[in-house]
Amino acid sequence: DAKTTQPTSMDCAEGRAANLPCNHSTISGNEYVYWYRQIHSQGPQYIIHGLKNNETNEMASLIITEDRKSSTLILPHATLRDTAVYYCIVRVGGTGFQKLVFGTGTRLLVSP
Amino acid sequence: DTGVSQDPRHKITKRGQNVTFRCDPISEHNRLYWYRQTLGQGPEFLTYFQNEAQLEKSRLLSDRFSAERPKGSFSTLEIQRTEQGDSAMYLCASSLGGVGAREQYFGPGTRLTVT
């Protein structure tokens, strides 16, 4: 699975959009981009994933560049409860074994 | 609440004792994963089940660790002769099988402290 690079930490004001970047320059054509987050002392929570196209769900939007070498997770109106560590992961889809390889993620702090 | 439950949530044990953790996945999920997370690090993969078959094991899973998933439902992770280095959060996740990208849903974890 391709390696990802994320900033160690980011700050965001409550109510503003939080834009979390991720670089995955060695991503292969059949690898998906996944985002998970982990709020303190809880298990990781799935947010969103995508292959080529931009994706949106009730939690966030995922913007993937045309060359797929980077992506941005957007939380449109950050709240205090969005304070967490955000993990960007790339991995192959398909029918087989699909472990997640977590890095150290981006620690997002949302402040009033 | 993702629908994945783990028991116990916290376990304190003395070095050398055996411990067992349980994971109940989402009922229709045939894939089950165990991960371990130490302080300040992201979760690390330990082992994977598809139905009742244990198909992958990380080299992190020493001989003191054993996992089972009888009948493809709940799973247990046992650590024998615990060491202080085993202190960590043990996370269970489940997902559907089949083609394509499948998101994993994590339980709340079991925090193990070995004294």
C-alpha cells in the first residue's frame, strides 16, 4: 500500500471549514483513499473514501486531485466535537485481505 | 456506536497472567480484524479473519498471542504470560466482504495495562 504524508497538527476555528491535506504521490491506480478519525480514547471512526472522483457524505467531502497524488478532507463547518486525530490511508480494493496501515495522522484542534 | 462491541473495556493485570478479550462484530460482517494501538501511535494490524478462518497474522503477533473466531461470529484474542510491553489499546474492526472498497467499523477498544 502507498505511503501517505500528513501534517502533524492543524488548528481550526469553530464554524469554519477544516481542510486537511494528504499526500500520496506513490498511489497506484487501484488504490482507494480512505479517511478515518479517532477521538480521544475511542476506536477509529470511518469518515469517507474515494478512488478518483470527489465524494461527499453527511460528515465530510473528499477532494482528490486529477493525478491522484494528493487529497483533501473537508469538514465544512467544524465543531468542537470534530477535535480528533485524522488518518489518511490508501489501500487496494478488491476481494482479498484489506488491512489498514495507519500513520500518525493529523491532530485537528477545533477552538471556540 | 458503530455496532461493534468489545469486552472488557479496561483490563489491569499483573505481568505473567493470561488475559482474553472478546469482540462482537456487526452481525452481517464476515471480515474481522484485530489491531493494537500504543500511546501516540496509530493502530497496527495484528490479525484478520474471513468467517471462521484466520487468514493473515502480523509478525507483531508473537507466540503468546492467539485469536479465534468460532463459527464466524464473535472473536477472542488471548495473550498468555503478559509482559509490560503488551500494555496497549486492543481494537477490533469488522467489514463486509466482496468486491471493491470496504470500510471497516471499529469497536471502542479494550485498554490493557500490565503492571
